[in-house]
Amino acid sequence: MRRGVTGMKARFLAALLLLASASATAAPASKVAIRIAPEVDNKYPQLRAQIASSGAAEVAEPADLILTTGDELTDYAELDPVDGSAFNVIRLGQFASGEAQAALPRVLALIQRQKALVELARSSKTVGIEACSLEGSSPTRCEPPNAEAPTTIRNLSKETKYVAIVTSSADLGMNVPTMQEDEQVVRLGPGQQLVAPTSSVGAKGTSHQVILVSDGPFDAAPFGQPPSLGSAPSCFVRLYPECVADARPFPATDGFQAVETAYVDRDRAWDDDKSPPPAMGGGYRVGRGDADWMAELYDTRPYTAADIEADKKLPAAQQKHLAERSAVELAHTCGGTMIGRDLVLTAAHCVATGRFLPPNDARVFTDRRVRLGSLSLGRGGETRAIIGMVVHQGYTGAGTGLPNDIALLLLKSDEPVRLGIPSLKVTRTFPKSGSTVAGLGWGYTQSVAENANINLNRLNEVQHNPDQLQAASLEIIAAADCNKRVNGKLKPGMLCLVTPKSVLASGGLPTFSCRGDSGGPLVRAYRSTDEELIGLTSWSFGCGDKDMPSVYTDVAYFSAWVDAARKAIKPGAVIRIGDPPRSH
């Protein structure tokens, strides 16, 4: 479901231009403002003192970050950005084991450096220097910088300036790239201009680009900071003490001036004041209240730094491009649907294949979690543990594209429960060919040919999951027609869907499901009082390639199985049951 049209400019709120004096003296950086979630504050009151003693942060409002538990039942701590914040989600580890407490002060020191950089730019004013997009810029008009084109830095003053670039990124690193002649600092005479490298902006998460300017030569290296997240195996999710680099003293700031022009937020795919880009190749962004029953399955142990490095060494056709994805993208696995209190229906291949094959199927209880009550990928709402599972006995777990791709999950509610999640009715009525329904998910959004690397689009660009839940219209086609398109792979209990004829007739973009949509719902009468769950995203050959359909599990076909699974499911067990006898 579409992150954005090809070549769409990334969202820019401001590039940061800093004017510095070479003789500036040090000034203390503002402390990071932390809000502690009530349930965490009550259980670990000593955290207030630890935050205060760090010297880098304080418990205060308005907060920059919220110290909470993204994985409450295992005490798994996170620093989550407050809405509108310039920071990223940072996963600290477990409170109970001491991981979170050990990592917290060192992480706060790194965050403080980034906050100092941002505040410095946003609290200063200057004239004589401008930064413009090289794409479309002219002597009479300066276009705002964007991530798709180099930035031109112009010295409009009558004095020589010395410039350097500093970027901050989601991994808590701060980089000072080389520019002309492999120098970090470049002399810029009156009327001269410099083309800044586009690679200076971070590849994932919220990244800030800062252009430092001084009246004389200066050393930009002290502004840099080695990346800290994922710097060693096992560090990507849990930040053991050895994972986090020591923060360097932030350079002198007195005498600095700044003009704020832009920062990149790659976790957001559109401007708030513009129409959202097409989703699923022609759909739309789901509105608040329109899919409260939607669930997201995520991995509590996604990829280690070793996994990411190994991925880089694979042939291009096999790479997953892990290093270019945000933490929430790496953790996301599937969608699901609440169909009863503490019950989520999803595809079996989301929870019963790979490392979850018997005899290790109980790993799903520790390695998967479910997020409810949020339209945002990887944040918001509440998370619940999976404590029971029923898988269709006919699902072998060897891969996708197999029959009986359905599973029921039992969740354990967090204490206290803050959200009352509604359920979606499970249909018992078989859908009709030619009817139009809605598919929902956080999957990839751009078409991919059969047998191509699904992680890249047709322009060989890396695919990304959208930040917000997406929906799109799909049309059901007859089984006989579908089977011709999928080379006879259609089995009983599967539904085929393609772009609706009305969408194609009006010139709309193709609609389809793709990786990351798996397990998500197909809904009849979507956004009405009669809406019903009729399908679960299962498989496809490529994504939206030519007239290749998206294949879903037919929920009506398995309605009796769902009834039996509701009765059989129990805490602590992975149960496999087949279809009850069908009435004739």
C-alpha cells in the first residue's frame, strides 16, 4: 500500500544553516525533556532520579520523548517521540534485567547532542547565506531544498565564509561528510556557491541536515558522533551497555547564528497540507475511526547488526536492503483483525512458518507481539502479548501460496487496559464475483514483476512501508479466470482480487497487495454499519504486475473453522485443527 509516487519529494520542514564564530565559547546544551508513562513511573520511581543525575535530561513538560514500554508484558522499554517531535523511537531493552537502566543515561547524552544542534538552528537568525534546491533553482528564485536533488549553498554576502555539513540520524549518529576535494570544511568566497552532497541526509528515520558557516577556518569534526544503534550483533533492538557509544562534548555554541530551512522525516510520506499519495496504487490513507479493529503484528527480535551486514554482502537480486529501512519497518511483519475480545485472525504464514515451525512453534509467544488501536506503523495504541494460537491443520508452513492460510491468536490484555478495541464481524456469506471490497495494510506500495526482487520497484528503488495504514478498492474475480492467471495455483478457500474495472476506466492507478500486507483484512461494506471481514491477505506473484491478481484467504469458506478455533484456543498452547465436517 503505497508510500508515495515514484520520485515524490520527501517531506521537508526546514535544512538547518548555522553561522559560527571561530572563537565561540562553550554553552550548555538544553536538557532533553522526558515524560514517564504512569505505569512505568509507578513501577520504577527511581527512574526520575536516574534521569536527573544524567545531566543530559530532566522530567519536564513539554516533553521531547516519552519513556514507556512498547512491550509491556516483558518490561521492554522505549523512548517514543512526542507528536511533532524531531526525534525517533529508541528501544532500550528490559527494565527487569537492568538493560534499559544501563542504556538510558548514555542514550540521553547522545540525544542531547542532537537536540542542541536542532535548537541552535531554530533559535538563531542570519542573512547573506541561502540554501536552494539545484533542481529548478534560478538567479531570481530559490526553491526549498529537497531529498531528490542536491542543495546549492550560496554566499550572498561580501565576506568570505567557510562551510561544512553536519547531519543527525535515527541511529543517534552525527556525520560530517567530505565535500570538495575531500575536505569537510570548504572556503566560499563572496558570490560563490557550493553544491552540497545529497547523501548528507540520513537514509531512515528523522534526519537533520545542518550547514555550518564561519568567518574563518574551523574544525567541524567535533560535531560528528559515531552511530550507536545496531553497532554490534544483538544491539539493534536491545541496547546493552557496550552497544552505546560515549557522547562527545558538544562543540562551542556561543556566537552561533542560524537560519532554519528544512529537515527530512522519512517515516512520513506526505505533507499535511497536501493530498495523500495513492495507496495500494490508487487507494487512500485510512482515517481515524475507520479501522479500529485493525491489528499490526511485529517482531520483538527483528534483525541484528550482523543480519544487516550479511544482507549487504548478498547479490543485488537477493538483498532485502535492511540497512535502508527504519526500525519500525524492520520490526513490522503482518496485519490482522480483531474478531472478538483478545482474538486476532491473521494468515498462518505470519505466525507458523520459518522459525515458528514445529517443534519451535511456541516461539511466537516471545518473538511476536500485536499492536492495537493505532493507524501508525510501529507506534501508538497498545501492544499485547500472544499467549495462545490455533493454526489450520492443513497449513504446512513451507511458504506462502499454500492452502489453509489462516490462524487465530489469543492475546493477553495489558494492565490496565486503556483501549476498548471493537471487533469486526466474520462473514458467513460467500462473496460474489464482480463485487468491490476494500483491502487494508501497511505493505509495499509499488508494483513488482513476477520473480523480481520484491524489495525493489521497477526503477530499482528500495520499497518502503507506509507510515500510515492504507486502504484501496479491489474487485473479486471468478475462480476460473483467476486460475488461468496464476497457473492453476488457486485452491479451495482462496479469493482472487484485481483492480476494479471502474478504477481502470477512470484512469486510476492499479490496486494490489504486497509484502507487509499479509494477514491484513479484506472488508465488505467498508466504513458502514454492515462491514464484514471476508478475506485475509495471503499471496501473489509479484505485486500488481500486469493483470496478476492478489490472492486472499476466503474467510466465509473457513467460517466453521473459525468457530471451532474460538472454542479450542487456550493460553500457553499452539493447537492445530482441521475443518469441521461440512454440511451438505
